[in-house]
Amino acid sequence: MKVLLVGGGGREHALAWKIMQSPLCDRLYAAPGNPGIAADGGECVDIAVSDTAGLVKFAQANGVEFVVVGPENPLADGLGDAVREAGLLCFGPTKQGARIEADKVYAKTLMQHVSVPTAEARVFHDFESAKTYVLSRDHGVAVKASGLAAGKGVTVCPEPYQAIKPLEEIMLSKVFGQAGEAVLIEEMLTGQEGTVLMLTDGRTLYPLEPLQDHKAVGDGDTGPNTGGMGAYSPVPIINRKTMARIESEILVPIVDAMRRDFGRYEGVLYAGLMFTPAGPKVIEFNCRFGDPECQPLMMRFKSDLLQALLLTAQHKLEEAVVEWDPRPAVCVVMASRGYPGSYEKGFEITGIEEAEALGDVKVFHAGTAMKDGKLVNSGGRVLGVTALGETLAAAQEKAYEAVTKIQWDGAFCRGDIADKAVHAEKK
């Protein structure tokens, strides 16, 4: 089978790496892909993820039977619809399904309608009204741009007055463009965060192993939010009892609500959760695999990923059987100096082979490029250094050991990925 994977980040490298291990995969194209995917045997094609017509045309011209969409933007633009209309199998929801991520007002309304536990929120379309509201609050708030903002459209403000600056940036300066035409102001939830993803064909739900992401750029969850600075799996705070509660109170109701609203939601659904004293509450839903959550998830995924994705697209998910590596996995993101703000590109990267030679280590490319025959940084988040270990502490130690082998001018990472869970594990 020929597969077209849409995207070129760390999530897509992890998916490509796992898909190409399947005996069902004869050839994998990645659009646009990255040097890591190419090094693993994928064929990168120079088509932007936003070029819906170009992607469909390429798939038809090259005998592609299955399209797997990685990022949220092409899904929100309707790539899933276009692929299906062309008669091809697609992993990823329709444009209507992608609204669960692309329109936070829609997602919040849907959650409230079916009583999915989530933060209380109000929606604003003008700055003065939003400002007046936050200054009337006695407790912390979270400010969220309603549209897609590459994971950077959320600011948590322990003091209400701190919300004024992000509101100005979103609503007046338009730093996220149309994504900020509507803003949600939510109560600030407290507790530990966690992520649960599930495969679904609109009828069957197949929850995957839970993870925890680290959004803030600095150690101790300090500094601005990023697309994600690291992740690990499994998560000690999410046990079987908690997972059962998440399924019954969150996943099943929201999939049922979407089916009643527009029909089948097909693909992967990402639930970002806060584990509050009152139980798990939804922070956000995403319509795709997380990044960097996908990296440790794929390290632990022992079964045939391509088969599982195909069964989802064929509405036969009930036939899927997934086996997991019991060993924990930790992913540490190495980023370019200045990220999530401006950063310099083009510095040569060395040491990846040495890192992977440690064993049970895979370095996933997120923001890399080839320049004059050398691998260089080309993005803010550059590499996802991911390791397995017999314990979470061992996986963390190996991941950071691998990080020390890799260099480029300006490289940095958080030094505390998975710390809370490791400390809990040692008690």
C-alpha cells in the first residue's frame, strides 16, 4: 500500500517511522516531510500542507490509497473532505469534525450542552467588554483565542489583571489574526495536566495510553506557552479507575454529541485534561495527535500502527488490537534559542547518531532542514529526543543523556521533563 502522510514536524516523523514498520506499507510519501523522515526511508515531496488540491492531485497521480493527515490546519481547511471526495481513504476528521479544535467557542458550547466537565467560560468579541469582565473577577483566569494559534493562543493568569496584556495582543494587536476574533475567558483550573487520546471511527472508541505534556518554555512551568517542550507516558495520576471515568464522562459524550451534530467524527481525538480536586475537566480538544505527545506514544506502540489507522478509516475499529511496550517513554524537546519568540536558523546540528547509539533512543526531527549537505535547525522546536526505560526515571535519565550528545549553536531544552512523575515514582 502507498501512503501519503501530510505534515513535516516531529509528530509526522514519529508517525512515519511507525507506519513504515508495517508490512502493509510499500511506500510512504510525506508532504512536505523532513530530513528525519527521509533518512528513515520516506519519500518527501514538496507540497505545502495548505495546498489541498495539490495534495489530492499528487495522491491520485501516484497511486496513493491512504492519506494520513498530521496537523490541524489542513483538517480545519477541509483536506479530509477533499480526500474522501476523491475516493481515497483518509485518517483525520472532516472540516466539521476539526471544529472541535479550530473553534473553541463551538467546542465549549458542545461540552456544556452534554455536561462534559470543563471550566466555566464566557465569550467576548470586543476588548473593552473583556477587560471589564476580567477586572471584575476575584480569581485567576485563562485567556484563549478561539481559533487555531499553533498551541500558543492560551495564557493562564493567576491574577485577573494579568489578563489585560494577552487580551490586548489577541484582540487589538491581532497577533493570532482571525483566530482572535473571539476570545474565551475561563476560570483558571488548578491541578496536574494530562492528555488522553483515542482512535475513533465515530462509533467505536479506542483510548490510547495517557501522557503528560509540558507547555511552558521554562523549568517549573515558567515563561510563555509553547507548542510543547516535552512529554512522557504513562502518567501515574491516570489509573484504570480514572480512565474509566474519562471515557464515560468525557470521551463517549463528546463523540456522541458530534455524531448528533454533523455525523461521524473519524480519526484521533485529543483530550487535554486538568485533574482538579473535583475530578478531570477538559481544557481543550484537538483533532489530531499531539506534538510532542505523539513521539513517546509511538515509542511505546508495539502493534501495527498503519493497520490501526486503516481500520479507523474503514469504520472497522472494533477489529483493532493494540499492544503497548510496558516501559515508560520520555521525550525532551530541543529548541532554538529565542523560542517561542524569534530565533536564528541555519546552525549545523551534530550528534544525533551518537544519541541514538545509546539504544532505546529515537531522535525525531521537528524543525530541521538540509543546507549544503548538512543538517541545520529551521524551526523553533527542532528535535524530540525520545527514550524508553525500565522505569520512568530510567527513561528520563536516558533521554537527557542523549540530549548531551546533540549540539548546535543556541540549542536549549527544559531540564525537568517528567520530574513530578519521577519523584512520585521514587516515593
